[in-house]
Amino acid sequence: MLFHIDEADPRPIYVQIMDEVRRGLITGKLKRGDPLPSVREMAADLSVNPNTVKQAYRELEREGLVEPRRGEGTFVADTARVSRAERRTLARGVAERALWDAIRHGLSAEEFLAAAEVVARQRGMLTEASAAAVSAAAAGAAETSGAEGPA
Amino acid sequence: MSDHPLDGVTTHGLRKEFGHQRALDGVNLRVAPGAAYLMAGENGAGKSTLLRILLGLQEATAGTVSVLGLDPAVDGAGVRALVGYMPDRVEFEHGWMSVDAALRFHARYRPRWDAAYAAELIGQLELPRDRRLAGLSKGQRRRLQLVFTLAHRPPIVVMDEPTDALDPRMRERFAQLLSAYLADTDATLILSTHAIADVKSIPTDVGILRQGQLVLQCKREALRNRLVRVSAEVPNDWLPPPAIGVRTISEEHRGGMLRAVLWAAPEEACALLESAGAATTSLDALTLSEAVVAMLAAPPSWTPEAVEVEIALLPGGVL
């Protein structure tokens, strides 16, 4: 899998690397037991500081997504499962970047959300039933997380 | 960051005067072991002087220096044995030597020389082994200097404008080789450059020298969330309130449009502009290169510490 980071992204680089691994797991490009690039390879490929890669791998290990194997490197954990919470974390990151992009274009959050729903419907990715589920989930998330989302 | 004198590279109250001119003025450098420290500043800010003092190639007027616990003014040779130094000049003394002969020459003076690694670098940097040094292009000489700098596996690497004279493809390769070197050795890096985009996401720490003073020294990630580029529509007679004024690093205010770089987190900037009657039209994080350019263009008295003091003194708290 090809990892991608962006120096102008407001997320810290180690978080960008973690999100790339999550993306790999969700899209199926990374599977349980797959080796991750070594710290050296990843650092050289992305031209990032190796300590940043180590930090990302350490955090991913803490989350149970990857495991170091002595002398062999870092692997996707056999028990790796992208939990609902992780999918939500990833989704919020994507939403935050998309929202900033909307604000950059002079759009309000309302205009952006309305347009996202219209586009998803046009492409057949959102039905009446799933749209209702989205609204319910958003209402639930707002209740539990308060004002956690982007301003 | 540790204050143990044996750790990393530090200076305390470092001063350097050339006649009546003050090149360095009370520099307290803190480079932790394993850090990759980007030293930025305009021409004449004192960057090369500072690096040469760290190497013991120039003497300080006052202040103390510690490089892995050694004082370069006392034990310059000891320091230079530990440091891979890439100076800003591309000149070789022995123009008649071939690249191969020059490598053997360096190996003789460097006990830790790694011939296999040198050969790997020569290959990756596409250097002609049998060419005489005098016959190398400027870019080739720069690449060979990189081999001399890294092939003795130094625990400290000091580079002055390392990508100068490299073409775009070799700049990419330079960043890859340097990242791999840091992964292999856990070396500490101090790097001075104007071409900040060339060093990608390697720096962990940033220092900004202005007129011989280190006006900023912090973690790179601390800058990521403290600097934001905004544009906003403002009323015609709009004046920034103090809360925005003190956070403004640079601004361009024309007609009803404001474009500025602010010392603020993105959501903070948004809220401040909104409460001041400005409609934000764009909000961007800055790359490291853009961040440094913005801070170099700031008024001479500008420092993050001064801003934080002014923010604390604002009536009504932070906002």
C-alpha cells in the first residue's frame, strides 16, 4: 500500500501516518498479519523523521492495531479490528478536512452538509432509510460528545 | 528537553563579535539528542557563524558551548571527530584525486568510516568513481560532500545549505538518504537552510535566528497548530481589535479584504475574526516553509514570547 502524508495538513505527521494505516485496514489494502514498512523504509519513503514513524507505530500498537515482532519488524495485529470508534475517528478527521475546505471556499457548514447529502443521494450512496440513520447517529453523537467537533 | 550537559548540543549566552558588529547575541541553543533541528534565518543572521562555532572552527567572544559534553573551543579536534559537517562551500583541495582515491583518503582519517555504506551512497547519488574531483560538476561535488559527511557514521550531523546546487531529483534523494541515516543511527541533526521545502518533514525542532538572536526555538509540531493563514471580508473602516492585532504576524489589508498570518489555533482565529465582525473566507495551516517565511517577515521586535505576554495582558482574558 502507498502511504501519503501532506506537510500542509493541520494534523500532526504521526497522526497522518496512523490514519493512513487505518485507511489501509478499512479499504482492505492492509490485512491481519501483513508487514508494515520498517521505520527506515517508511521514513525514507515519506522523507519524515524516523522518530515520527516510531511514534505512529507506538500509538498504533497501543490501540492494538499493530504488533512488533522481535527482529522482524511491525505487523498488522492478528486481532486487529477497526472498531466503530476508530471508524468514527477516521470519519471525523475526513469531515474536518472537508469542512475546512468548504470554509476556504467561503461556504457555511450548513451549505456544505446540504451539498454532501445531495451529492451522496445523486450517486445512490444514500437512501431515505440510511439518511434517517445518519441524522439519528449525528444526534446521538452530539449528545455524547458535546461540542467536540470543528467550530 | 534534558539539560544534562552531555546530551545533544547546547550553547549558553553565546556571543560573537566581528569588530563592532555583533554576529551572535546571547544565543541559548538547545538541541536534544536525536532531534533534527532546523536553523532558519535570513542571510547574515548568524547561522553559518553559529555552526562554525559549534565545530570549533571559529571562536566565540563570550558564552559556553557543549557538543556531546565537549567544548569545541578546547577540544575542536574531538568535536570534529564526532560531527559530520557539510559546509556551505563546495571546494575540494585535492582536485587531482579521483572520487575513489578521495574516499580512501577520508577513510584513512576516519576510524569509524563505513566503506560499504560509502559505496552504497556513491551508487545512490550516481557519482562517477573514477572521475577526478576537479572534473566534477557543482552538483556532483555537493553530492560527494554528502558522502564524506555521512560515511563515517557520525552521531552528530551539521549541514549548512546541504541541497544548494542539487537538482530536484537529487533533492528528493537527499531527503530520503538523510531520513534513512537518522533511522539507522539515531544521530542528532542540525541543519541550516533557506530551501526548507527540501528537508520535507524531517525537522523535529525549529530555531529562527534574527540579527544574531534566537527569537524562536520550539518543536515543529508546536508551530503546526499556532500559525494560520486567513483571509476575511471586513467592513471598509475595519480596524483589528487588540486581540487580533497582537496575534498578527503579517497582514495585507486592502479595501474590504484582509489577508493575514495569525499566531492562533485555527478555531481560535475563526472565533476572533467572527467576534470582530469579519467574515472568514479562507483558513489554512502553514507548511514549515511558509511558517518560517511568515516569521522572518514579522516586525523585528516580534517574538512568540512577546505575543503570549501581550495576549495575557489583554482585557477580558484570552478572547
